[in-house]
Amino acid sequence: MTNDSNLPHEIVSAIQSVVGAGPLALHEPRFNGNEWLYLKECLDSSVVSSIGKFVDRFEVELASYLGAKYAVAVVSGTAALHVALRLAGVTQGHEVLLPALTFIATANAVTYCGATPHFVDSEESSLGMDPGALREYLATATIVQGGCCINRLTGRVISAMIPMHTFGHPVAIDELLAVAKDFHLHLIEDAAEALGSTVGGRHAGTFGLMGALSFNGNKTITTGGGGAIVTDSIRLKEHAKHLITTAKTPHRWNYFHDEVGYNYRLPNLNAALGCAQLEQLPSFLADKRRLFSEYLSSLKKVKGVRLVAEPPGCLSNYWLQTLLLDEAFSSQLDDVLEFTNNVGLMTRPAWTLMHRLPIFSRAPRAPLGVAESLARRIINIPSSAGLLPKGVEKV
Amino acid sequence: MTNDSNLPHEIVSAIQSVVGAGPLALHEPRFNGNEWLYLKECLDSSVVSSIGKFVDRFEVELASYLGAKYAVAVVSGTAALHVALRLAGVTQGHEVLLPALTFIATANAVTYCGATPHFVDSEESSLGMDPGALREYLATATIVQGGCCINRLTGRVISAMIPMHTFGHPVAIDELLAVAKDFHLHLIEDAAEALGSTVGGRHAGTFGLMGALSFNGNKTITTGGGGAIVTDSIRLKEHAKHLITTAKTPHRWNYFHDEVGYNYRLPNLNAALGCAQLEQLPSFLADKRRLFSEYLSSLKKVKGVRLVAEPPGCLSNYWLQTLLLDEAFSSQLDDVLEFTNNVGLMTRPAWTLMHRLPIFSRAPRAPLGVAESLARRIINIPSSAGLLPKGVEKV
């Protein structure tokens, strides 16, 4: 056995020295709080559907936690992105900039608006959109005319960009906001994975015109399935609530709908779970941070791999703990995935880059060298908040 | 006070003689079964999201109840319609026939596919699509060419029709299937309101290529928010499951999506509620039928109004108990709505007819005389399964 082929074994040893033998999922929820109490209260009130006090409460407490003015609860992170894009004016014939390295929902939401995704590169430090490369690309590939950014090649309006906080690790959002401003783009923040992450003390999801969060079962907190739109604009908040409740206008009994809307409101039952989960978020984040630090020291000894750490001035929620193979070891990605999963440690690579999917192969794109490299080297490892014994430092 | 102006008072007296003084909602859920047990089991298993045993169980038990081969659980009735239409091949530039007298979701789902709703008339007996009028209309307004039904006026393909069981009352589905066959249209059944209704002993939702059900909080059974696609085709069932889970292809770890999909899967938490509710469905239906019969005798004495009853050979689930004013009394619709709601009896008129909404005012349509008449005369009255004391006949 060569030195190289030891990598899978070394990684497994390093992981197991922190979290034990397994089997372990990539990310599991934890229900140690008031979940039971609130679900019971919800059932006893007979209000399980979309009008109910837990929905209101979840929205208020979520916004308060984030330091945002408003949060609007919806059925999924995908729905949150869809509505945010529509409210940003993204429509038929537009293009929207997003990283090639993202989950399919970001690109799908663009297509739901009749628009075309336009893929851009990521940077190694944050795994997210590279503001420098983006600025350089837009300077040559687009022209700003009458307050609109136009793709020189396709002639289409580029109306928005969607930076995404990859696996919860904060993207360079301040620099991206500056690019968005200079090129007249709305910035919608895909914070689906980043609840609890901050940049300069400010929460992911609160930087753009609107932010989108997800509370799917695999996320830091869960509502079963769910998401939220975050905004400081009362107009956007009200319009979002209108759109997600079939755009029905208020009336004592008449059914009148003034635009094409959706049935995207989060049920009260799911919001009840969310209220209980939100109370535990600080402890989940602390546990995930502790897990990061344990993994960091354990993996320090393994040559050819490093653990992704939060950029300076930022806090990652460490939703997923991300290994990055050195380029020289990237040929062993599949071996590591095979071996870890075979021994019961659930690991996952990056998503297939969006432009590699046949459905998006003809979409416009910038040079994607860094995203291509990252996709060969990313491995996410077991990351649940509950992996370490509570409050006990591992010796 | 004229004879005419007594109608609101007479209706209130008739309703209150059956269900008491109120206040009463239009439709409230009842949670007297295993809801609590199953939600607890769901939490204890830590599986609240979209992969979980309650989702599988709900789908199997729902299909079995309906006598269908497959049911696929989704987040809403709207999502069920959207996916069903897409699977029927409805796409950009198509038209889809639906009643003008329907809830907005039916029309919205058509627009999500990039298609245009084409509104047709209803019949007084069922409140649903009129097969005779439809056949006559299509014979002059369309031409069948190369196996496609073409709108002569717009030149667009009409690819599908969506009959809807209005308020749960069964539509003339057999006759509509014959029209669909003759004009080469896929028939998608909007059974959102009709769980438990039957035509010739066969369940609503199982007649068309696919059926769509809803389990919103106001429906006969609820999952908080939710819906299902019903089909006998294993190919459509598999494709539906694929589309609602982001069209991800199966692989041990790779993320590959082979078409634009959705995040529409029902969470396990909501399915747990659904399993408990489904167990109680027969008793809910019996109670609603008993309520119908009480209302029927009580309202018999009121001149100018009748209670909508199931057509011969059909069973209505009586989701909503529907009053129909005589045409001569239709000018009193608003008075009745005002008075009933003021005394705490929640009543609701028909939906604004789809072609009366500005968003659909330019959509193609057949003559809609009966729908216009019905919209002036429909009043739904308090209809919850729990309104009468359990198993005790009212004296």
C-alpha cells in the first residue's frame, strides 16, 4: 500500500477518534427542548394549518434572533428563494448570477421565474462566490445601460445575483454587495445552510434585499420541511405574505386574488417545531463549534487534507464540517467517499456543478476553474450537533 | 319588513336549530385519534423530514382507502396539481380546460406550467363542469388535428382538462372522461375537496390519468398543509416522486439531477398527523352525512333556498354544506352573508369566478351562464364533522 492510499484510512481514523465508530449520519436533528410541548399545544388548539400563533411567533423570534425586521415562514428554502426572486422583479427572459457550486434549489428557483441561471466562480477561502473574479468578469461580459446590466453575449438583462453561504461557511458578502451595487443587480442571499453564521457580527441572510433560509430535516434547526424569507422592508414582507397565501386580498368573505400567487405558507404544526428548535439554536451552534475544534486537532495530523475554517471576522455555523483535499490528493476523492461510507461514516462530496448538469449545460457562465477544483476536493463529514457528549470536552 | 328580507333570519334560524348558536367556523379539523401518539413517535424517531415511515405509510393507506394503486404525498393540493399537469405533458403555450367556478389553485397550477387556463361552464346539478355543454363547445371551438385538440381561435394546443369536485360534491366524471377521450385531452381530476366522495362506488381522484387531493387545515382530513397525487400508473408514480424530490437520481453519494424538479415532498411530521386523521375518516364522513341530513330537514321549511345534495349514484363527502338560493332570491346573497357572519355563523360565497379576476380576464373561455348564476347563489355554511354530538341524533 502506497502512502497515498492511506488517506482514506487516515481520514476515517481521525473522524472516529472524535466521534466514535459510528454508524453516523451526515446531519441529524436533535429534539431535546419544548418540541413535544409545543406540538401538543398546537394539536390541542386545533390549529395545525397556516393560520396560527406558532407561525407568528416563529417569524417574530426568528427575525429577532437574526437582527432583521421581518421573517416570513414558508414551506421550504426553495419556496423562499422563488418568492424572493419574484419580488426582486426577476422574470421571463432575465438572467440571474449564481455560483456553479451550489445546491440545485438555487438554480431551480431561477427557472421557476422563467429566468436563466448564469453561473459564476467560487473562491477557495469561503467556498462561495468570488467577488474579485465576479467584478472582473462582469466588467468585460456585461454592459450597464439605462440602469440595467446586460449580458453582451445573450443581450438579456441580468437582474439579480444569489450568493450562497456554502455548507454554512460565510461568503464574502460585503464585497459582493459592492459588486451588486456597481452593476445594478439585486442581491438575494441564499442563506439556506447558514442560520447562525455571521459576517462582522451581522447574521447571514440579512445583507441582501432579501435572504432565504431553510429548515429542512438536515439543517441546523428543522421544522420538518420549511424555510423563511428575511427582509428589512415592510413592503417586501407584506408582499411576500400576500404571494405565499394565493395573493388573496383581505375581505370578510369574498375570494379575490390580484396576482398569480402560491400556496407556500408554513403550517402551524411545523412552526411549533421551529419555535422549540430556535430556542436550542445557541446550544446547537456551540456544540457544532466544539465539534469543529475537535475535528481540527484530529485532522491536523493527516497529510493532504484540511478542514474548512471560518474566514477572519466571520463566524460559521459549521452546519457541515468540510474537508478539502489538497489538489495533489484529489484523485482519491472517490476512494475516501467509498471507504468512509463503507465503514458507516456518512460523507458526501460537493454537488455536481450546475453547468455539468445536462439541464443547465447551455446556460451562460463565467470561467469556473476554482469551482471545478473545489468540486474535486470537497468531502463533508458527520456534522450533527449531538455528536459529542454535551458539555464534556473530549480528552 | 318584506317577505324577502326575512331570508337571512330564516337561514340563521334553520342553521342554529341544527348546530346551536355558535360562533362556528366554516370547517374545523378534529383530532380525537392517534394524532398525539404518532407525532410523538415521529419526534422520538428523530425523523421529521421527508424521508420517514409515516410518509410511506400514509401513501399506502391513502391509496388503499381510495382503491388506487399509488398515492404520492406532497406539501399541498396546489403542488399535487402542478406536478400532475407537468406529468401530463402540459407545457409552455398549451391551454388547459377548467371550470370558471373553482378555487384559484386550479388555475394557478396551469400557469406554473407556462400554460393558459381556458374556462368552461358548470352545471347546476353537480356545481362542476358540464359535460354536455363542454362537448358542444369543443365541437365548434376546437379542431382535432394529428391527435391534438387545437383551439380554433388561438391556434394553441389544448392538452388537458381539470374537472373539479366542487366543495366535495361529485362531478359528472364518467361523461367528462368520454369528452376527454373524444377530444384527445388528458384528464387530471381536481379532487382537492373530495376525499371520500364516490361516483358509482369508485373514489373521486381515481378516474383521471392522475388525481390531486388536499389535506389543508380546512379539509375533511388534515396534515397541517399537504396534498397527494393519485394514480394507477407505476411510471407516473415514480416520476412524480422523482420530480418532488428535486429530480435527484439515485446514487450512494453523488448529487445529480436530470430535470428541473421541486421540493414538494410532504414532511414525515405532517404525514404522521395524516395517518391518524385517515383512521378517523369514515367517522368524519358519517358525521358530515348526518349533518347534511339534519340541515336538509331544517332548511326544507325555508322558501327560496335549497341544500345541494349528492347526484344519484354518487356519495358526496359533504366537505362543505352548500346552500343554493333560488335565482329570484339571489339579490339577497350579500344580506345573507352579512347577517350570518355577523351573528357568528361563518358562511362563505362561491369563489370569484376565474375569468372575473383581472389576472385571467383575457384567458379564453366558453359561455359561462350557469357558472355566473351559481356564483350569485352559493352560500357555504358551517360544515365541520364535529358539529353534532357524536352518534346522538338531534331531536
